[in-house]
Amino acid sequence: GEVSWKTPIQKNAFEIPVAEKVELLLASNAEAQKNGASFVNSNLFQVNEQKYFASSEGSYIDQDIHRIWPTFNVTAIDKAAGKFKTRQAMSAPMGMGYEYMIPKKEDKLVGAVPDMYLYKNSYDMIEDAGLAARQAKEMLSAKSVDPGKYDLVLEPNHLGLTIHESVGHPLELDRVLGYEANYAGTSFATLDKLKAGNFNYGSKLVNIFADKTQEGSLGAVGYDDEGVKCKQWDLIKDGVLVNYQAIRDQVHIIGQNESHGCCYSQSWNDVQFQRMPNVSLAPGKDPYSVQQMIKDVEKGIYIAGRGSYSIDQQRYNFQFGGTVYYEIKNGQIAGMLNDVAYQSNTQEFWNSCTKICDASDYRLFGSFFDGKGQPSQVSAVSHGSSTTRFDGINVINTGRTI
């Protein structure tokens, strides 16, 4: 029968005058320059996907899907030293309408330092652009990190990418089976690990779930591109691998009889195949704030925002950088750092997870252009988490000369 689903938006971005959007971007650029930026470029991506699905099995599904992503890069230059530093936006791509662009006080969170703001379900682009310029300038004279083992305090807009690469992709069943191999590899998380029923993907605190239903997320739709109603399911429960992401023609391989509802095609003339749903780390159950987490760390680094990354062809050994780094000494922020990247492997990293902030800090990171398959197809996916602590992680200095 005929059914329909629509992203629950409050303001359609395509009904907002272009002049108003341009004005916002230019105001953000001006705020960055006023605060010391040498260069700034800003963008506003908006998507409205009208999708109609009909199948010979009797499904007729009409969906109206909205996504939005405000972003920028702010660069500060020290001409005398011949150096530059760039700070990206702390926004997230969202499955929302233009209401995301209207800042709400309750959606603003304080980061590692008092004048650092992070955002939840709405975004203050102008405010963030000014802060980005000040932070980029501060980076120019910040201390270069001493390599070694640190406890890491990872903010959701950073941790989301690590979740994406080290949990999202390796638990795609087609990658596990080797059906998907040529583009970004297969997976270390092989079938025998699931069948054993005791593979410790992470510590007991780690609960990671997949879904296509979280309101505001990029992956949220009513039905997938095989006509299956979307849902939520566990991937890692109390640290143990319990499931993959699978579609109709795959689930029998893992002894299940119902698709997970995560099949996707980027357009009518592309083949639909298994795509990553939202993959999120559940928040801690006990009240615990970011400030408390920092207070409990003796020697650590707080990392916010995404940066460069690399992961091997089995989604196992990896390296991640970020946007902004702060040194933690004896429970206090000791200043900004430069040249930080951490190296680990997926199992070691997730087993080093010792604390997760509560649900008040939970928010979404997003990948607006996630690629998979050949010919390549692009999909959008979110990753929720709260600020999380990982102990004894190897940190290298990316500014070193060899």
C-alpha cells in the first residue's frame, strides 16, 4: 500500500530567500576577519530529496527528505614566521531544515575552555566564525605536542569520525564478506568473531547502536531503498560484537530473517546496496560532565573537531588528527597544543574507553558525502556520542622533521 514519510522540519531551507542565506555567510566571514582571520570561506549545503519507491511486491513509498550543512574554514597567517593555521567549523551536517541555522541558547554547550562553544541541535555560525579566528591565531604560537602516551578526551564532533571509520565501515556485512573490497578494503571483524559471541570489540562501557530513525540525523528516513521500514539495532553490547549492518539478500548469512533496513541508492539510475546507517555510541548512564572528565585526567589531551585521518584496508590500524587540541595537566587545561595525531588499532582503542559523559552532552557528528562502491555512490550518515575518555593512547607529533 501507499505510505509516506517526511523529515520533521520546521523551516524549509528552500523557502528561505537566497539573499538571506548569503547575508548570513558574509556576516560569518566578516566576524572571522574582525577577529583576526587572514582567509575565510563559508558554505551552506542544502538538500531536499523527493524519493518515490515502487516495487513489484506492492510497496509504494513517498519520502520527502531534508538535509543541511553550514560550514567554513578559517585561516590565520603569521607572515613573519611563514606559518598558517586553519580551524574548521564546529557545526554538524544535520537531517533538519533551516531551523538548524537559528541559534537557541539551550543548544550551546561549553567546551574545554570557558570561551569555547559547541553546538547541539542548532548552530550559531557567526559566533563560531569569530571563535574560530581567535583559536586559529592562538594555534600559531601554541606549543608543539611532546609525543607519548596520553589519556584522550574526545569531543563528539571529533569522535564521530573515529566511530565512522573504526566501527561503521568494518561492520558493514558486505565488507565483512569481501563483496566490498576494492574501494577502501574489507574488515577485520570477520564472521567467526560474531559467531564466537564473546569478541571484545571494546570495554564494557562501549554500547554502539545502528539506526535510521534518530530525529535530526542524516540517516533518518521512514523506509530504505528496498522498501523495508527503518529501525534501531545493537552492533556492540557491553563491549561485545553482537551484529552487523545487513540488507535483505544478506541477513540469512548471519542467521537472521529480517533486513536491518539500511539499503540505499543515491539516485534512480544507481543500484541500491548496503549503506551505513547512523552508528552511535550510547552516552554514559551516570551524571558526568565534560568538566568532571577533564578534572579526572592527570596527563591528557582534549580534542575537538575533525582533522586528517588514515585507516588500513581492514579498518584496523589507524591515525586521527583533530581541529583544536588542549593539553590537560593534573585535571586542568594547561593551554593549546599543535601537531597532534593519535595512533591505535580498533580493538585496542575501544578497549581503552574508561568513561563516557552523560546524555546532556550527546550530539551528532555527520558525514555529508560518505563514499562507497564502484562506481562510487554518496550517502549521508550521522554518528552520535557524548565526550568520551580513552586511556594510554599513543600520540605522535605531526610537525616533526624526519
